[in-house]
Amino acid sequence: MATKFLIRGGRPLTGRVHIGGAKNSALPIVTAAALAAEGESILDNVPSNSDIHHLCQILRELGCELEWVGENSLRISAVNLTNHVAPYNIARKLRGSTYVMGLLLARLGRGEVACPGGCEIGARPVDFHLKGFKALGADVTVEHGAMIAHEVQLQGGRFYVDRASVGTTVNMMITASLTPGITMLENAACEPEIVDLANFINGMGGRVRGAGTNMIRVEGVQRLHGCRHEVIPDRIEAGTYMLAVAAAGGDVLIENVIPEHLNTLIAKMREAGQEVEELEDSVRVRSRRPIISADVETQVHPGFPTDLQSPWSALIGLANGISVVQETIFENRFGFVNELIRMGANIKVDRNTAIIRGVERYTGAPVEAKDIRGGAALVVAALAADGTTELGGLQFIDRGYHGMAEKLATLGADIRRVDYPENNV
Ligand code: UD1
């Protein structure tokens, strides 16, 4: 069976939607929970998406015990983490599995983890991670599609994080937390998910300072213990719903968000003529017409997030003029554009720049998601389109958006998840 979304567009969205925990925070935090050799951690607000389930499977294979103790609460005990090999068939499925190498180095001093997969939005190498491990004394090589670290004695060190890589910063924080001495991360990523991870590690008894700035200091401790922690809300999921409301029309309260995490998107949406009201832990979006053209360039935090570039492009494709979108983080993040063009968009891509000439409306069409956020962009377009869109490739959307069809249906969208026999697809 293949599963698709059937979306009949043109219905305004109204009501309230509750945002889940951040996937990109939960992946490092669930991994970091396994740093604790004593006690157990309870993590709240963990999104129940396929990436998290795969990570849980990997950690179980390593000897950890993980149990859902509520819809979004996960209990983790890593007292029996003894296996240093993460199974290839699961680890390759998600980018976040790279963190498992940091964990294994920290806990066992060695490890073997398949090189990660994840979305095809660029080459996504692991060279920065390997350089980082080396700076702490580890010898990690890539052999037969896996990262292999032989047993070594780690020692804190100084490391410059190329391109302020989020994943490399996470990995270094995880490894350095149990590495003797002091590790200084220069040009570290400043994303809110990094701050969330630092807070969790400190809650476990770690010593991480400076998270949220581009200089992070980690003092290694001998042991970490479990603790309770609530994962921050997913700013990318929130942003996607905000853009969906602006595109489809309507008035929606987006709940369980930290509005400051969405500052850049809010500024850009206002520039595009949309009404966005910031409340204590929610934002209200009221769509306005016309949508005004506005340019965007993706940047590391606090710049415009690359993860919202695709759904933003879907919105701005309906604006009353020409908008320029520049993607500076991943080299291949315009994969969704051809599908959007099949829905009537007028977009020309030249290397990392998309020139988007606004059209009056999109029309529903059979389209295919090729990565998480590109899939979200097609949902945004379909909600605004005339007619019905059949959207395949839901395995990507499921990696980042739990219950998307249900949430949108509650807001009044005409969206259904439908199973088709394979030979009918
Ligand atoms: C994370 C997020 C992803 C987000 C991205 C940028 C997770 C699980 N994923 O991805 O949703 O879009 O941050 O905010 O949190 N690079 C290298 N070599 C490396 C590592 C990265 O060349 O070893 C390059 C990447 O190809 C990319 C750039 O550096 O061009 C930044 O990537 P990075 O910040 O590391 O992204 P991820 O951690 O993979």
C-alpha cells in the first residue's frame, strides 16, 4: 500500500492548533539522555514522529531501555548501554543518528555507526563531525559506509565549528560532556535547539556554558545522571502552520510556541502583508490579501531558517510581484520547485537562487514530496489551490510532522490520508 494525502484546497483555516516538541531538539536530547550511567530520564513534549522512533530503536539495540510513559513522554535508562555498534539498517535512515557516534565515544570510547541518511537536500557530509571528534583525540574513519571509532582516551580541546554546523555543535557537546578537561567550541551554532540541549545536559549534572552564543565551553564531568526535561516547541512545525494559514486564508491561533524563536519569520510574514500577533506562548495569524512580494535569504540562527524556506516559497509564489529566495545552507533545497510548478507556480531556479513570480492561484495536481520541508511546502500550496492535490512521499512528511492531516482537518481543511494499492499509484 502507498499512502497519500488527498487535499481539496480553497478552504480557509480557522481555530487553534497545538504545536508539538521540536524534532531537532528531541533527537539530540534523547541521545544525550543515554549519557547518564545512573538513574533514568523522563523527557516530556517529545514528538512521536518516525525519526524519533528510529532513534529509540537504535538506542535499544545499544542496550538502553526506552518506554513511552504518556503520549509524548519518554522514559530512558542507559545504565546498561554496553553495545558499541549501531545497526546499519536503522542508523542510515536519519541524519540525527550521527549523534549516536558522539554518545558512544563519550560512554564507551569507541563506536561503529552507519553514515547517516535523512533528506536528500544536499551532499550532507560528516567531515566536520569527524574533525571535531579528532580535536578531542578520537580517531574516527569511514569504512564501508560506516563511521568507526577505535578505542582511545579522549581529552578536551579547542575546536572551530565550520559553517556553524548545528549537527557538529550538538555532537561535540554530547561527546565533550563526559570528556576530561575543557572543550571550547568556536563558531558554534546558536539555534534554540542547542540551548535546549545545553539545559538538559546541565540538568543531568553537566557543565555547559555559553549555549546560544557562538562560543560554547564544555567542562567534562565523570558521570551524568538522569533528570526530567521538557523539550522546547517545534518552531519549524509552528512556522509551517503559520505559512499555511497565510496561504490558504483564515485566522488561527498557533499554540505552544515560543514566539521569540519565530522572530525572523514573523518579520517576513508582516512584510508580506500578513497579520501576526505575538502572545505569551502562542501566535495568531490572520491572512490578508494581497500577499506582498518579499525576498528571503536563509541564514544560521537568528536568520531565516533554511527549514522554512520551502513552505515560505509556496506562500510567496502567490504574492503580487516578484520575490527572490536565496538558499545559503543546503545546495539542493529547491527539489520541491518542479512539483510546485506543476501546480501552476512560476519559479525559475538558478543555482542557490529562486526567482518567484507570483501567480493568482495554484491548481491541484498529483505531486510527490522529496524531503520533509519540501513536502510541507506542497501541503501549503495544496491548501490554497483550486481543486484536488494528490500528494505522495508521505514518509518524508511523517519524519517531521506528527498528525499533520488531523491537525489541518481540525482547522477546517479538506484533507485525508488515503491508502492506494501499489499498482494503482
Ligand atoms: C540540522 C537540522 C536541519 C537544519 C540544519 C540547518 C537536525 C536533525 N537537522 O541539520 O533540519 O536544516 O541543521 O539549520 O537537527 N556540513 C558539512 N559537513 C558536515 C556537516 C555539515 O559540509 O560534517 C554542511 C551541510 O551540508 C550544510 C551546512 O554544513 O551545507 C550546515 O549543516 P548543519 O548545520 O550541520 O545541518 P544538520 O545538522 O545536518
